[in-house]
Amino acid sequence: MSLKIIRAGILDSIQDLGRNGYQHLGINPTGAMDKYAMQVTNLLVGNDPGEAVIEMHFPAAVFLFTSPALFAIGGADFSASINGEPVPVYHPLLVGKNDLLQFHQPGHGARCYVAVSGGFDLPKWLGSCSTNLKAGAGGYAGRKLQKDDEIPQRQAPDLSRYPVLNENDFKVLNWHANPVWEVDPKEIFVLPGNEWDWLSASGKESFEMTSFVVTQQSDRMGYRMNNIPLPAIKQTELVSSAVSFGTVQLLPDGKLIILGADHQTAGGYPRIANVITAHHSRLAQLKPGDKIHFKMTDMSTAEKLLLKQQQHLLQLQNACSFRLEEFFNATSR
């Protein structure tokens, strides 16, 4: 089985949890922008949560299933359809040979994920299938997905006995995953960065009181903010230092950049804050024009929120495994 690209999207690529442990060699981690949504989508089809998926931006690709498959869509809602019929996000779906998956218009969120049961049969580079576009390595030939690419499935389950999977037929299985793990806060929580004290008192107040707007000059590498310049008490040039996903940097003009999954391994701008790991997924789904309001927190709160998120993933994994086993046992009788 393979998933064939009938029409390419604007920037669709293969991503997983990232390529960690190589920043000291100048190789950035990459990986899915919304790793939480990626993991939930994998759990719906019985995959390991870190299995590689397709990450899409709108306009997204059009896919053809070359044989029956079990798959799921998660993350942003791009109004997906199978053979022209609308299908929901965060539901497992069974499709037949020659079924067509399309995405029609952007709804909430910026990045959408497709996971296929059994995963994709792609080679790993330095322990990861994530696409590193700058290095031209990982993923599918080290590049974004293009028309006529065929992404092979590694361990396709035997779906031939299911009568619903005739050609041009599909089935939405009758359960879904609720990705919500916390009451949706209005703010994105951050921890103070190494150069937090480079901001003046008024700069610190503005950082916590201002709504920042994501500009069009934003991508997987980072989000540039449209904000009133934040005054600093230091204008000293910083020696390039390590940065990570969620690092908030202060530019010389007082504007902000928030680094994303394709961030550089080191940077010379002051690191005034860091988005907590549990809120990376909220950051990843922001689009140009969306507003961000930061709230300073502490390490204890950040750890508790991450633990809560991971507990929710574990509960989903157990529930999805049970429902899939129940479904396959019932339909095989």
C-alpha cells in the first residue's frame, strides 16, 4: 500500500518527534511543529505515538489510497473529504482502494497531520524520519512532498475482509479522541530566558501586558511578531548561544521572534523567554494574524502541565488500543 500525491500542497513533509542529540554538530532537531497533535493522530490508528506522519499546511495536498487503509487526521481542521464526502478530524477512518483524500478550506489551526496504520516505510537519518529541508535529508528524499510521490506503508494491516472497503467506499469509525487536556488558557505560558533581565522594567511589563500579533513572515523556523518595540537596558552583542523550540528572541529593533521546529542550533539575539513544552502545540497552531498573550510562570507549573499532558496521551493510548482491538475482533467474527 502507498499514499500517492495527486496534487502537491504548499509545504507538506514527513515529520516525527524530531532528530535529537545533534545540535552540537549544527544539525537542528526539526520534527513536527505540533508534536502533541501528531501523537494523538498516531494513537487513533494504533501506531506508536512517535511514528512518522505527514504534516500539512493549507493549501494541502490531494492523496490517493492505492489500497485499503486505516488512517486518521488530526491537528488543524482543513475541511477534509473522502471522495467528496466530509470527514472529521480525530476519528479513525477506513478507506478503500482508489479513495481520494482532499482538504478544501482552512478552519482553526495552522498545521494538519495524517497518520496511517502501520506507519510509512521510510529510511531514518540519524535516528529520525523527520525532513530536514536545509540538509536535504530525512523524510521523503529530504524534501517536501511533490506531485506523483508515492509514500509506502511499512506494515499495512490486512483489511481485505472488510466489505465496507469496496472501491470508492469508506467508513468513519464511531469513536474519536478528545485532544483537549486542559481548560484552554488565553495565554501561552513562558519561563524567563537567560537574558530576561536585559529588558527594562517597562519592557518586562509590556511583554506580559501586550498582545503580540503573528506576522506573514512566519514559518516552521520561527514566528516574527508585530509588536511595539520592547526597550532593553543592554545593547551588548550576545555571543551565539544555544536555542530551542519556543525560545523567544529580542531583535535589535525591539521586535520578537519565537523559534519553531526548524530553528537554528544557536543564535546571537537575547533569549528573553522560553515557551513551556506543554504549550508548544498551542504555539504551533497559530496563523498569521493570530494574537499571542504571554504569561510568565515557574518551572514547577511547567512540569506539572507537561505531566498532565503526558497523562492525557497515555489515557488516549489505552482507550484507542481497546477500541481498535474491540472493533477488529467484532468485524472478524
